[in-house]
Amino acid sequence: WRVVLGQYDILGLISVFTIQLKLVMKALVTEVEGAGDKVQWDKPVSKDLRNRFLGILQQLLLLKKTQFPRCVVPPGRDLDEKPGLLMLADGSQSAFCALAYLRTKMKDGSYQCRLIAGKTRVAPSKKISVPRMELMAALTAVRLAKTVQEGLRCEIGNRWFCTDNSA
């Protein structure tokens, strides 16, 4: 738990990795022994959970080398067009997420997208359908877009909200 709660990521830029840690912790809490009883705190965890946890820790070590630009609006942008806010949302049986990107048109006509923020949540213990999880992800994206737009110092043009749910 110390490793999971020790990750300080206020903007959610490494939420892709922290959600994996949270999913391992959820699996640990719900893990059962052969007789159907929950595993006691003083018993060793299963090899599968241990290997998943160690794999994520290895990824976190590589993550130390990852850098994000401090300026979300890149230099050399087209000053005639306002940046757009691109929101991506997705849900599954185990978790859901929302990511915010700033899409900026450059002077040469190309576009640059920069990750601004992310939110992830582990699915509750009670079974919820995938369409419901997709809906929760979309709601999280709308709330995150509002927070991001209030926090940015630049004026936003278009806002796009994308999900992959067809149900």
C-alpha cells in the first residue's frame, strides 16, 4: 500500500501506471485461499500477484526518465487559432479513465497534442456493466474538462469528447 499511495501525481500524468497498482491492490484484497476464505494479512501473496506487482515496479523505474513539457501551449503556434481541448474517455469491467489533451495548430499548419491531465478510477466491488462504466468515464471526462478549462490561462476554442462505446 505504501508504494501505491506514495505516488504523487496531482495532474494524473502517470495515471496509466498508478491504475495498474490500484488494480493489483484490489486483486490482493479480493484474493481468496483454496477453501474460499480471504487470505490473511500474515500469509504470502500468490506468485501471480507478486509478479504483476514487481512488473509494475519495473515500469515505474523506467518512468523516472519520462519528461513532460512544462508549457502546455507549444512555442511556434498559430496565434490566429485558439487551442482545442480533446477529451478521451474509456471504461472496462475493471476500471475507467478520462484524459485531457490540448490540441494546438502550429504556424506550419501541423498540430501538436499535449497531455494535460488524467483521471482514473478502479471499478467498485459491486459488478457494474461495461456500458455503465463507459458512462462513468464520460462523466469523469466532462468534469475533468471543466476543471482543466478553469485552470488554463489560455482561451479554449473547440472541445471534443471521444469515447469508444457503441452501445
